Amino acid sequence: MTADLSASAHATGEIVPGDISGGTNTSHTIVVGALAALLDAVPAAAPPAAYEQAALEANVLGKDTDGARRRAFRSTLRVAISALNL
């Protein structure tokens, strides 16, 4: 993507490369969908370990590798904790 296209995408609020400040990776807004998927897949009364199992073993976040599953789960957990101000 050229600099002109990157600037244009950023100005319109579209997903931009990670090297441009304010993109979805920087703000973690891309994790909101993952958090929703995780919350939908696990009953509310389930123990905390059930969320990790759903992300890592059941792959409800749809990641191709163990490493990607772990990273997605950690990011999702950070956003959830931040939202709860824990």
C-alpha cells in the first residue's frame, strides 16, 4: 500500500497498516469481535478456564495456529479487563 493510500484509508476510518498510529491494532478495536465471539461461545456462569479452553482448544476465535490463538486470547483478555476497569 502506498503512502497516499495509507493516508486516505486512515482519513476515512478504514483499517490501516500497523505502522500508522490509531489503526485497529493500536486501539485494539479489532478485538471487540473476538471478545463477542468468546462471550457468545461460553456460558456466563462458566469458570474462567472455560474461556481459555474455548479460545485455545475449541478455537472459537478462528485462528490458524496455537501461537495466534494465544495472542488473540491475551489481547481479548486485556480488552475485557480494561473495559471492566480491573
